[in-house]
Amino acid sequence: MSHNTAISLKNRELIDKMKETIVVKMGYSMASIRENLEIIQQRIEEAKTRANRKNDHIKIIAVTKQVSVERAKEALDAGIVHLGENRPEGLLSKKEAIQEKAIWHYIGTLQTRKVKKVINEIVYLHSLDRLSLAEEIEKRAEQPVKCFVQVNVSGEESKHGLSKEETIPFIQALEKFSKIQVVGLMTMAPYTDDKETIRKVFRELKELQQEVVNLNLPYAPCQELSMGMSNDYEIAIEEGATFIRIGTALVG
């Protein structure tokens, strides 16, 4: 076994272990998506109550990027309509195989050269973060695309997205693009057990969203917040999330 192969296997084992830890800590069963969904929905309601958001509707995106077509179908059967993929190949193969009606989200970094494969297959893009991508969407999209502008609130080098300071000028520069509708902002919190660090990231995105809303831009209503994953969605809801992206805790 080569040195690089050994490192790759070690990294994969570490990732698998992290996923198992999330599942065990948070009490999810990997046997049934319907059972997992019941747990998640209960925790969503509890988080909404804590934040006094009882009448708000939180949309769950089942992140199916690492599971089979059958598992994705099980999510649909459980009543989930929003499905998320982060690679063109996974999106296209699942969309072709599933057939049932689903609302497709592209949640990963989208390379400019792959826009033509993806953009007319999705309803939502969660990773708009550069003008070159906006230009390619404008060229390839057959109808307006609902886009989340990705913001790297935490400033981590490992994460994609605009800085907070870059976000509003970037959104203002999108005015000329008829195929882009900025429906909201998206971010990812650091992977940490420090809940206050996570909460600070989500709170800052909410504050930035409100700044965009106050601009009253017709092409950027920015009413949505895409934030929160398996390990932190409850905090995200408490801080204003309207879309949460759940993979491990829901579909495995």
C-alpha cells in the first residue's frame, strides 16, 4: 500500500467515525428515514418554540449525495420534497432514476465549466459566490434560478464563499443578471462542539441578511437563510434558518 493510499484510507475512516459519532450522540437510527425524520421534526419544533418561531415553516433538504437512489426514494416516500446533491453526476443520475417529483437543490461548489450540465436541472443553487459563475448561469439558464449567495462568515480557509464585507457589493453587482434571483444567504458553521461559536456564525448571517432585505432590491428579496446541518440545525433554527441541509442524521 502506498503512503498516499494509506493517508486516504485513514481520512475516510476518520470521516466515517465522525458520522457515527453524530448519529450516536444525537440519537438517530440509520434503519428508517421516517423514524429519523420524526426525531428531527420534533427537535425542529422544540427549537422553534425556544426562538418563538412557532408559525414559521422550516424546509428540510435531504442531502442525498452519499446515499443510493433507493435511499433518496425513501426520503421522498417519507414526505420530504427537497433533495440536495453536490456533484453534477450524482444529481443527474438520481434525478433520472427517481422520476418522482422532487425539488432539487445543488449545494456544493459549482465549477463554471459544469454549469451547463446542472443549471436547468435544479430549482435552487446554494453556492453563488463569484461573478464568473453568475455570468455562466446567465448564459446557460433557461429560466431564473433561485440562488443563495454563499458567505464564509467564519473566515475559515477550508470553506468557500464571500466574506461578510464582500457580500452586499457582490449582490448589488448582480442587478444586470436576469436569470439570477437572490432568495437568500447560505453559510456553514465550523465543525466544533462550541455552541456559542456556531451560534455567532449563524447570528451574523441573519444580521447580514437583514441588511440585504433593507436594500429593497427587486432581484434580491433575500428572505431565506440556508444554514444548519446534522450537528447544528437546532442552533441554526434558533438564529433564523429557513432551510436546513440534513444528510447523516436523516439519510445516512
